[in-house]
Amino acid sequence: MAVVTPTVPSTEDADRRALRNRRISDALTILVVGVLLVIVLFPFWWVLRTALTTPQTVFTNTSSLFPTEFTTFNFERVLGFIDPSEYVGTEGSTGVTAGQLNFFLYMRNSFIVSTLITVGQTLFSTMAAYAFARLKFPGRDVIFFLYLTGLMVPAIVVFVPNFVLVRQLDLIGTIPGIVAPFFLMTPFAVFFMRQFFLSLNKDLVEAATLDGATKLGVFWRVALPLVQGPILTLGILTFISSWNEYLWPLLVGRDESVRVLTVALGIFRQQTPQGAPDWTGLMAGTAVAIIPTMLLFIFLGRRVVDSIQFSGFK
């Protein structure tokens, strides 16, 4: 009777199979990431596609991924290079509203409001976070816990008391009124920065103290330079959320001179005397409005990802 000897796979075969499995895994990963990327970017592409289509053909050939009739007319009129009131009523003006969009004024207001909120909230939240992380005072942990419970309160709940307070301060219709509720700090910002201050090396703080540095000196000369990345991340996140804020500026910014871009686009959408919204003009304004925040993410997005990974946030 013949004895069958089991075949032992060679090292080359094992390496070949491992290489093939790794290639299949990489291909599947690229495929999944590619599909997710298309799903995420498709709305932005459709906004741009609609903005580059003529108002008369926006509802024709909707299965096409490209503008039906390419034009920059919509960008020119929302930016004020063309007066739509002179165009409405003429032949071929279907789908165009006579509404005006003082785009650069509204963008300037959005920039002022977002910058003030970003500077104020980043500065005061960083100071509060350092106090909760490094300074010792009675009831510190209890106060921080109570402060942190603010994360569980929906923002809409505090709108009424904030609005009453701003009205009593006679700030309705002013930029300080829009900025006031967000200027000092938020629970999330304080919690975010506190995590980084907790991870600082205590020896550095003690060494600076032995050298005669005051608490303010330690904060300014030792702690702040070590958390520049998280501060930048908080600033970017704050600027983007302030730029996209809609409801509070709508309630307080009643005067057109202080109206921000998000509110202006909402009002532009309602200027539809013929019934249908001016979709091409609205999409053109939206496409231009997202440029500042998109540039922030393109040039500084890597810092945000690194800081979030460092803090353990998922």
C-alpha cells in the first residue's frame, strides 16, 4: 500500500497568496472610498451644474450630469454684474427673478460676524479650558460638570432668553447682537481645549513656576505655544459653524445693512413673484458662498484631522 505524503506549501506560494489578498483588499478599499467620495461630492457637483445652466433649460435633460446650456449668466447677476430687473420681462427671461442680491455686502457681514465669533470664542474658551485643566480652586470639577451639561441643552431652547436679553440691550439689527450669544465660549469649545491642556507635561509647568513665572506667564509662554494646533482647529471649526449659522442671524439681523449671506440666500429664494424659485440664481449664490469655507478646509484641513486624531475624538 502506497503512503501519501502531504504537500507542504512553499514559502513562495504563501507570499504569492498574501500579495494577492493584499491587492484584493486594496482594490476593495479604493472602490468603497471612491463610491463614498462620489456620494459626498455629488450634491456639490449638482449645485455647480445647476448654476452653470441657463434658467430656461434648468428642468430639461435632467438626466445629464453636465449643464444643458453652459452659461455664466447666473454668476454674473448674483454678483451684481448684470441688473436682473432690466432682464425680467424680456424674451427668454423665464425662471429669472428680479430679486437683487447685494452679494459683496452680505459676504462682508458674514466675514465680520464669523471672524469676531471665532476670535472671541477661541480666546475665552482656551482661557476657561486652561483654568479647568490646570488651576486648582474649590468646586472646580463640579463647576465643570455643570458647565458641561450645557452640551445636552438643544440650542433652540436658549433662543428665546437670548433674544429677550439682546432686545433689552437694544442690539436688535446690529452685528454685536448677532455675535453676542456665541462670542464668549461654548461648552464644546471648552471641553475640546481642556482635553489638550490635560495632556501637557506637568514638569514643564513646574519648571516654569520654579523659574518665577506667574500663572498668567505659564499660560501665555508655556501652555499656549504647545496647543497651537488645537487652537487652530477650534478656530476653523468655529469659523465654519458661524459662517453657516442661519436661524439666529435671521431673528436678530433684521436690518439689511447687517444681513449675513445665509439669510440673504434664504430671502433671495423667497423672491419668486412668478411662483417657482430662481434655482439657477440660488445655486450660483450658494456655490460662491461655500468658497471661503472650502478654501479653509483645503489649506488647513490636515491640521484639523491631526488634532482630532491626537485628542482621541472619533
